[in-house]
Amino acid sequence: MLRRAFMQQGWVMMGLMCLHLPAVAQCHTGFGHTQCGAESVSDLNAVGPVLMEGTRVRGHTQVRGILKAMQVQLNTVDVQGMFNVSHARVKGAVSVSGALQATHTQFEQRIEITTNRVVLNHSQAVSMVIKPGDSGTSVVVLRGHSQVQGSIVFTRPGGEVWLYDGSTQHGSIEGGRVVKKS
């Protein structure tokens, strides 16, 4: 009976040794990182690396560090660091100060980002405002039939939108130009 109680709480008994192996069904923070599983939370505020898989955040997601999110549903997002997202739906506005890489992701409101490179692969966005990073040309890369429905605004002139393999951009481009790639 005691053994069953331990197992239900994520403990594994191996002879005389016990290991705690919790299933990731909620957000856990430890040793400077946060990990979230298949659960719904109201808000998420974290410092350091964050890994989300199958998570739904109903309110605001704020991360100071790296956010890697897979199969998630997010509302508003504010990341100071790298945002790597796949198989996701983001309903609210997105603000990123750092790199953004999205695969199979739908952004339903504007993306505002401070960086020199944004990569969308098999993804859709409503519109983007690109503020320059440290140096070099700001580039938005659209691959795998990605779409931007509205405008892409580069706040520093000289930005580029690289269109690959059937990707499209339907609104205006301010402060930049389209470069077709194959």
C-alpha cells in the first residue's frame, strides 16, 4: 500500500533506492528552468529557459530567457530572448526582443520584434513590425507556404523579406523589399 502511494506521486522504487520521476502535467520550476506539460494555466512568468509541450496559457506569457514551445495555445506573449515555437496557435499580440523561429504556427495578431532575423516555416501571421537588432540587415524569412496577411514594417530602412517555395506576403512592405528565393 505504501509502495502504491509512492508510485502515484511519481516515485519509482528500485530495490532500496527511490527516484522521483514526476510526469510533466503542470509547470515545474527548478534549477533555473521551467517545464510545462499538457495543462492549462492562467499566466506564465518565468526567468531562464522554458520548455512547453501541449500547454495552454489563457492569459499572458512572459519569459526572460529562451522559450521553446511545442503544440501549445498561447494568448499574449512577451519574450526577451529566443522564441522557438512549433505546431502552435498564438491568439494575442507577440513581442520578442531576440530571435523568432516558428514552424506550423498561426499568429492571430501583430508580431513586434527586435532582431535581425525572423523565420516562419509553414506558418501564418497577421502583420509584423521589425525593429533592428545589433547590426546588419533585418530579414524576414518565409518558407514552406508561409503567409503574412498584412504589412511588414521595418523601422530601419533596408530590411528584406525572403520569399521561398510558395510563401506569400499580401500587405505592404515599409522600409524594405521582397527578395524571391528558390
